[in-house]
Amino acid sequence: MLQLEFFPRTELRSLLDFQSLEHSQLPLSDRKRLAYYPEFYQAPKANDIIRRQHAQLVDKILGLRVKYIEEMLVAEAQGFEPEGTHETWGPILHQGVQTWIGLELQTLQTPYSECFRILQLLKIKPYQHIIDLGAAYGRMGIVIGGLYIKNSFTGYEYVKARVDEGNRLYRELGFSRSQLLQQDLFAQDFELPMADVYFIYDYGQVEHIDHTLRQIEKIAHKRPVKVVVRGKFTKQIISDFHPWLELKYEGKHEEFFSIYTAYIV
Ligand SMILES: C[S@@+](CC[C@H](N)C(=O)[O-])C[C@H]1O[C@@H](n2cnc3c(N)ncnc32)[C@H](O)[C@@H]1O
């Protein structure tokens, strides 16, 4: 059982347990303790609705201000196009880049429990580096910061407000090996750094994802890589145009992501 200062005997067995933590507005010392606790990132049940609700509660308990910032971005986009939708607001605000402004908040990001499951399946070794391509608020970097203390994480994200908020929380929790960088992944001068694992969740338009996969292909000529893919567009692009990626893991119960490997020798 978890020992918090505020809640001396804390169980994390149901959503109600998470809700009571949310309502109590924990001091930073307790939030830090939670962030290093594996059960904190596990949804009480494996179904999708519970995983999303759990993820929303984890955001709130840790103090990640996703709802507030996304509402500000929607308000800004509505100033340009009052009748727009999540398909149009991102490109209007961000020079044509699909940043998914107005998308349902739990669809925008991967649930924490799924980030944790992905990292377990990857069997991450110490000192391996993980990159999230289009990281939003960097949930993957939170799970790595808390549970994989010998690993490092970089998330690239176009939207500055998301980058600033994610980095603010990393700093608050003391996660010095996790960082978010503001970057257009499609920029001509952007050279993708080497990493052991790349994570892509349908970050942008088809040609952008294709461009990124080609950059990973170049890296796979030099070293082994794993690519974790979430979202149907990226999977389709891989099956149509990137035969060099080999499907390694597609579990029966993990319908939301696939893991590929590549080392082109
Ligand atoms: C569907 S979200 C996924 C977030 C995160 N990877 C996760 O799984 O929780 C995709 C993110 O990619 C970002 N994005 C889209 N196009 C981008 C680009 N050209 N450069 C950098 N980020 C981009 C969007 O702003 C959005 O935050």
C-alpha cells in the first residue's frame, strides 16, 4: 500500500481511489511520491473508457493543465473560424500543421496505462533513449521519468503551449531526463536524432509521417531501432510504403498500438 503524507494508507484499486486523490489537491511531496509508483499508471480496469478516465484523473492529480490550455487554444482558433472543428482549427492556428486543436482531450493523448504497457513490452534496457514524435504534453515522458529512472526521453511537439506545460511539470516533479522540445517535425532543417525507440501516434498529415519514417529508415541502417505506432494512418503508411519495418508485436489485447523493429544491414 502506498504511504503518502496526506493520505497515509492509500489504495489505487478503483477510479474512486483516484478521484479522492484528485479532490484532495495533494501537496507536491505527495504528487512526487505518486509519480514514482507503478500502480499509479495502471488503470483499474483494462477497458478503454476506464483507461481514459484514469488518464484524465492522473493528469489532474499531477497538476497537468491540459483542459485549461486546450480551451485557450480553441478560443484562439474560434477567433479565426467560429464554425471550425478539430479538423480545421489546428491548421488555421499553426501554418497548415495538423495540431488537433479541439480534438477530444483523451483522444489527443495516449492513456498513461498504455504508455506503461508499451514500455513494459519494449523491455527497455538502462540508458536507452525514447523519442516521441508529436508528443503533445509528453505523457510518455512522465511515465519514463517516474518508473524508468535510468532512461531518457525527448518529445518533439509543434505547439509551444503544450511543450511549456509538459516541461513545467517535468521540472516540478524533478524529471531531469525527460524533456519536450518545440519543433516542426516536417521542417527541412530538422534532422531526427538517434534513439532506441521512436513513438508515433498519428502526429500529422500523411506526407509528414512518411517523411519521418524515411528519417527513421536512414537511422535503421546504422543501428537497431524499435518503432511504436498508434493510430490507423501510420500503420497504413507503413504497410503501403515501408516494408523495411518488421511487425514485432501486435498483442490480442493491445488493439491500439503495434511495435515494429528494424536494423537494415
Ligand atoms: C495525436 S497527438 C499524440 C500525442 C502523444 N504522442 C501521445 O500519444 O500522447 C499528435 C501530436 O503531434 C503534434 N504534431 C502534429 N504535427 C506536428 C509537426 N509537424 N511537428 C511536431 N508536432 C506535430 C500535434 O500538435 C499533437 O500534439
